[in-house]
Amino acid sequence: MHTAAPVPAASAGGPAPDWAERTATLLEAVRARGPLVHCITNTVVQNVTANVLLALGASAAMVDVVTEAGPFARVADALLVNTGTPHAEPRAAALEAAVAAVEAGTPWILDPVAVGSLPVRTALARDLLALHPTVLRGNASEVLAVLGASAGGRGVDSTVGTDDARHAAQDASGGRRVAAVAVSGPVDLLVAPGIGAVRVANGTELLTRITGGGCALGAVVAAFTAVSPGDAGAAAVAATAVHTIAAELAAREAGGPGTFQPLFLDRLASLSPEDVVREARITVEAPAVAA
């Protein structure tokens, strides 16, 4: 999700120009609908997350109070649950909202921030995973930890690469624990049944040098899932591409992280379908065909 880099030749299946067009179409759909995203997210990034959603053309609501979270999840267009600062009431509100989202058919995203070595958030994330989120989004260490395949990373930093999480992500989505998995890294990896493994190579290291660069992506994924509820994989690809293309364009003008953040919001707001088609670096590996 950060440093732009070429897709490794050994793992890339070649260019997929249709993905850029699909992303551009979904971006227009988000702006046309203006989905309301219910965010139960960490206190460090609430303002950033709200501003990113507003710049995108969506709306944000930070409803993390027990007895309010469930009813709100039923009327929102999508729900994001981020485990970054798991205080007691937001933990209970997150579970309440996720249950309500499942019952109402509201797509919802689980972002298991810093899961693995920290016991409270790890237990919460696994309880949430049992409720079958639409998309699981995190760095490779977080994804592996919440799926029970590793002990986690170093706080919010991953200690493994996206390919290390690929098999676990495929198993989780193929086994219907989640509809899609989005693994952030220098080249993002998106996995879902029917789309194979899709890689987005856009981005900039500056996303890792501001607060909320990754957490806000979870909200963007939620917004895109709201307009593509039947194809979570496509929503995850499109959200990741839009977020990282806007960041890459902002980085070309920025002098550092201080100027990057407002430029990122500006680029997210002004990003056109033509920008997406021109700038997207998306490759895809075809799903395996049974013999």
C-alpha cells in the first residue's frame, strides 16, 4: 500500500486493463451514491478517516456507543471495524454492530490493527472474524495473525511480505470465512473467489509516514463495497487502486509528509476516471482451474 514497485515477474500474470476500467466505473458509482460508512475505528485516525471518506465523495459516521452501534449498522451502507484502540465500550459496540450488519445484509470490513502479540485486540478480532466480515483488510502480519497462522508483527508494522499471507488469504476467502482479503504492502494483494490474486502496484512510502494512511483505506474499501456488495473482490481492488493512485499523484507534488496529507485529500477529491485508467498498475493471476 505504500512504496510503488513493479509486480514481481514470477508472480504476475500480466496486465489486466479491464481492472482499470472497472475501478473507474466503481469510483463513479461511489460518487453518485455517496454511501454512508459507519466507522468504529481507532481514536488516533477518526478525523483522518472521516476526511478521506468526505474527499472520496462518501459520508462518515463514528458511532461506537453500545445500543446505538447496532441500529446504526442496520441503516448505514457499510460498516468498518478497526481494532486500533480497543477500549471496552467500542469493543462491545463493534461486536453489536457486526452482528447487526450481518443480520441486515450490510457489507462490513474488519481491519485487525496490531493483532497478534496484543491479547485484547487479538481476541476481539477473532470474535469478529467468526461473524464473517465481507472483507478482511490489513498488512500481512495482521492478516496472518487474525487467521491464526502467525503470532503477528511489530505493533502496526508487518514483519512479513504480502506473499507470505497469500495462501492463508486464499484459504479464508475460498472457505467463506470472508468474501475477500486485502493485504497491504509495497504491492497490495487482493484475493477473492473468482478473481484469483490481483496486485495493485500504485502507492507511495509517504502513506506510511502520516497517521491513518492505512486505516483510512479500510473505510475506502467499505465505501466501495457499499456500491458493489455482490463482488467484494472487485470492491477491494477498486478501493485500493483509487486510494493508492491518489496518494501517488499527491506524492509527486509533496515536499514531505506535512504537505502530502492535504495534497492526498485534494487528489482523492479530484481523481477522475481518466486518471484511474491512465495511472493504474494492476495485474492479475487467473484463478486455478480444477482438473
